[in-house]
Amino acid sequence: MRKPYKKPVITASPDIQLGEPRISKFVIFLVRLLGRLYLFLFCGIARIIIHKEESNLYKAMQRSLAGKSRCIIAFRHPNGGEPQLMTWFFLFKLRALAASKGIKFPRWPHAVFVYSYEVVRYGGWVARYVMPNVGAMPIHHTKMDSQGMSRIYRAITEGPYPVALAPEGRVSYTTETIPRLEPGVVRIGFNAANRLSERGSDCPVEILPLSIYYHFGSWGKFTLEMLLKKIEKACGCTQGGSRGRRKIPFLERVRQCRDYILEANEARYRIKSDISLSFEERLEQVVNAALESAEGMLGIKGEGDFFFRVHKMRQLYWDRIYLPEVGAADLEAMTPIEKNITDLRTGEAWYIGRHLELLDFGWHFRVPFPAEDAPLHEKIEYTQNLWDFASRTMGGAFSDRVNIFPRKVIIKSAPPINLSERLPSYHKNKKAAIDEAMSDLEKSYKDCIAESSKWLSYSFLSV
């Protein structure tokens, strides 16, 4: 006899319960021991170094660890692995490198990171175990989270380590441009500085802008070709054999694949292709159509700006997969009909998530096409993103991203921004003070980008 129903493949799960963030010596030991293995999977055998003219990071970390300042590390987040890379680097290499420059830390260096709560939902059991035990603090984007904010302020004003946040809010997928900065890091910094001032403390709050760059060599050139062939295969652009492909210039091959993927998305959302528009304008139409499709499937009205709408949908999407305030016992107590309806809603949420993954990446992929004489690292970054564009079109997510191994990972920081010195102007006009600090932060990143273009230009290899 046939079963009256078929259990869905994607099923709802109990709400995730995390312990209070703390510093576990055992987990720190594991990170030091196994962190390099993780980085090998992300960066290969690349050396992780600090730029030779660097002193801002050493001195800011020294002041913070000595309790002479409160440091917020505002790091660029273009590739996704920056928090893991920085955590391992601070724990394993920073102390020795600083000592070689005559700078000694009063305690072992470390930083506690602020992350979106959804990270532990898609990050699996490893993230759920490691992150709370290295002091990382979760925060919700759209829900009221007074506990999470109190935790962050306490870490800044009282904690022994710097607090690290990504002002871009999410992975930005580009090192050469700054698509968007959220003002949260500056607002938090000013509030922390104000709280310390009200307590009578003269300990300044500093924001340390930090960027990470990748230097590639001949291995990068070889794997770039392999990745482009993978994209061409996904697009069906393999006619004529490998010899025929080599006759086509590299950037023309990239352009053909990019245009094919865009047209496939236009067809998916029933958008009439208009070749009079730029690629960026056409992709924006796809992003908006994906946004409206996801909102329609969730049954909500699109209100607020673009990122508020996206964050709201992501929260609803994950809340259908990991049910808020529902435990394993509650799921077991459901009748078969209740459980399967819940699982069907979870399956629907997964498909809604495919629209969200595409539109989130598509918004960031509206970047200039590489020039013919662009350095190798720019061509690699664009091609990695092109695969991501293809992957998200096929229903993939960030976990399907392909990263080409660099030869070196270079950490570069700018002079700190002292927010405590700006408190008088903050008290006079909060909005103007925040805008000015945000402008200075963005300028710091742009200065790092301009400087990096000089010492990364020798990584150019023609392709």
C-alpha cells in the first residue's frame, strides 16, 4: 500500500541555542593548532604578512591590550574569510611580528568579532561551537536585540581585546571599490566613547581601518584558466574545441559568459533584454525582479530601502528553517500533518533563499569590467565573481564560491580615527559628526586601495 504522503527532503529544525560568548583557552588552542589547516583550504600555502611599512596595527593593538585605548577594528570584507584569517593571524603571528619591530604586547593578542546571527545558521556545528568560544558576538540586523547590543558595548568599554566589525555589513566581493558602508560601526563607536566619557574615563575610542589584499603568481594564472573553462562549460560555450577557445582573447571569453548568464536571468524573470542598456543597468533589473519574487513568495509588501527589505526577508527565510523558540521536543510533539506543513514551509523558504542569494550577489556585481591591461589580481577577482554569478543563477550560495589560491595575503591598516576627540562635535550635531567620521573611514579605505595598486601591480601576468 502506498504511503498517503511523502516526507519533504528539506525539513524544519529547532531553534539554535548559543552559549554566552567567552574566551575558552581550549578552543583558542584548537584555533592555533587547526586554524592553519582551515586557511590552507581557503588560501592555500599563501604567506600571510603585514605590509612592510605597517605600524598602525601594531601600535593600536598595543594600546588596546594595555588598556590605554578602546579599539574597534573596522575591516574590509571582500572575500568572506577575513574574520577567520585575522583570528588565526592575531593569535599565531602578530605577537612575533610586532616583537621584531621592537613592540611588545602586555597580553597575547586577540580580537572579538561581531557577526550576523545567520552565520551560525548556515555555518554548521563548527561555527556554532567555535565562534562563541573565541568571544565572537552575534547580532540581528532587523530584530530588536538589546542583549546583543549591550554585549557589544560591554566588550568595547570593558573588554580586554579589540572588537572587530565589518562596516560593509556583508561580503562585498570587491577589493578595488567600496560598494557601500553602513554607519553602524561609527555610531557604536561614538556611543561607546560617550559612555566612557560619562564615567569620567579618559580612555579614547579608536576605529582602526584595516584591509586585506591578495597577491597572485603563476599558479594563480593557471587556476584562473581552469576556472574560466568551468564557467564556459556551465554556459555551454565550449563549441569549437580548446584550440578555438584559446584564439579568443581572455576578456572576450569572460564577456561572452557574463552576457549569457545575464540573459538567462532575464529570461527567468521574464525581463525583455534591452541591449541599449549597460550590463549594470540590466543586472539591476534582474536584482529588483528577484527581490519582488522573493517578497511575493513570502507574502510581504516591499517597504523600506533595498537593504532593509533584504535583511527582513533573510530573517524570515531563516526563521522558517530554524524555527524561533521551537525546540526538538516541540517538533516531536507535532502531529504528522503539522510537521509536514512546517517542512513544506521550510522547503518553500529554501527556494525563496535562491532568489535572495542571487539578488544579494547581483547588487554587488555591478562593477566595471576589467581593462585589457588590468593586473592579474583584478582579473582573478572578476572571474571568481563571474563563477559566483553563474552559481547563484543555478541556485547556489556563498558556500559554492571558488577561490583561487594567492601567493601572499597582505594586511594593511590606516591611521586610527579617534572618536573620543570628536565628542564635542558629536554632542553638537550627531548626524554631521557621524557623516564626517564615515567620510574619513571611506577615505582611509580608498587611500589603502590607491596605495595597494602600486605594490600589487608587479603581480601582473598577461592572460
